[in-house]
Amino acid sequence: MIELGIPPLILQQALQLVALHFRYTVLHTNTSAAKLYNLRCTFRCSNAHPQHTIENRIAKAHSTLMIFNTYPGPPFMPRSATLAKPKNQGKSYTTFLKLIVSAEWLRQIRLKYPRAPQPPSGNVSSRLHAHFLLHHLSLCKNLYKLPPYLTMCGHRKPMSLLRFQSQSHQSIPTHMLTIDDNQRDAYDSRLCLYCPSGLTGSEIHLILECPATSHIALDLIQFLTTLLYDTCQPDWTTLTTHQQTSLILGDPPSTLPKKFHHVWLKSILPAILQ
Ligand SMILES: [Zn+2]
């Protein structure tokens, strides 16, 4: 769901509950619901207060997103929300919360792989781990934003690249889950169908190494080599196979300054989607 900017349900709910707190304590303080909410909040810590009330869920949402500074009072107002027209303040505050959710989402992903090395290598244990190792540098952004290949080249069909990026492409054995005797197969037992020696059929193998399929990417590699040279980036041959694959799958080089990302993507995305 990272590819489509859809956060885990627990974070999505936390965002909505914190935004509701904002509405009750800042935007619509004169409504009956807001007055009732504020009154019930004062009794929240008593034993008689039921567990699953909206007040308790809102308190829990604040701790999930680690927003403590002014709770249970009216929340801190970011500058964007203070300057917004009154009717847009709620929307502006939600946009501000999305950055907090995105940071927490990223923290939770990284927590799963605390030893995820830089630059990436190591034994891959799952599809999610493979995604993290390939694209971890492009995750340093607002995860709510759709990736550029979905937004920049609207007239081309991005479905194949989306499948590559979300680890669900039919041509890549490690993307295909099989279950035998109620047992899920291990990531590295999903072997390349073309190589007799039992090599793991990961996207790195299929795109760069496999004698049967690696020729498909040759034109693109030529294009990338020239583009790296023209933009004064490290030479293609000095990159790790993870870095090379991530470039082929549409991430900009990690060394390229952010202000040049748009130009890079405009040049390379049509060829990748092709
Ligand atoms: Zn192979």
C-alpha cells in the first residue's frame, strides 16, 4: 500500500481522530457535540468512564502519533492552518497531520528492519523486505504522495511498473506466493524458471543477471549510463545491483539533488514505462 499512499488502518484512524479533536476544540467549539466532548474529557480518567468511548480513542490516537504538546487542550496550530481561511482550516490541519502520519509510518517500516544496511545488501527474507531494500531511499518523503510514475506520465500505462514496485509482478518468481500443505514457501525458495542451477528469481536476478531475460533491459541501461554521465552522477558500473535495479524501476539516483529529480524523471520515465 506504500505505492498507493494508503497508510495502515491504525494510522489512518489515528489521523481522523486527531482531526476530530481539532474540530471539537478549535473549529466548532460552540456545537453541542463539542461541549459534550469537552465535558466528557474531564471525566475520562475516572473508573466509571467506559473504555471504548470516542474520548479514550482520541487520547490513544494522540499517543499513537506521539502528539503530546497541548493535549487534551486545543492542539498546536501550524502556520499553514493559522493563515488559512476559516473554512479551509480543517483541511489545512489534516494536511499538516499527514506529514506526522507519514513520519510515523516510515518509522514503523524501518523498525521492522533495524539492521537494514546502507547501501542496501543483505539476505532478503520477504517481498516487503525486498521492496524496502530496493526503494528505501525513495521512502524519505511524504508517503501520502503518489510516486511520480503514476502522476507524471498519465497517457502511458504504468500498471506493469506498479506491479514491479509493489512486488506483485507475474514474471518475477519471488513476487509469486505459493502455499503447499498449508505452508507458505520461503522467499529464497522461489527459483528462476530459466536457470537450471536453482537461483532465486528476484527482480535483481531477472533484470540484471539472468541469461534468459537480462537482454531486455540493455537499451534502458545504455540510456541510464548516458543520463548518469550527463548529470555528473556516479558511473553505472560503480553502483550496486540494488541501486541499478532501483534506477531501472524508476527511482532517481540517491546522489542526485532533489531539485533535479523532476528533470531526471521526465527524461527516463517514458523509456522505463515503454
Ligand atoms: Zn535466471
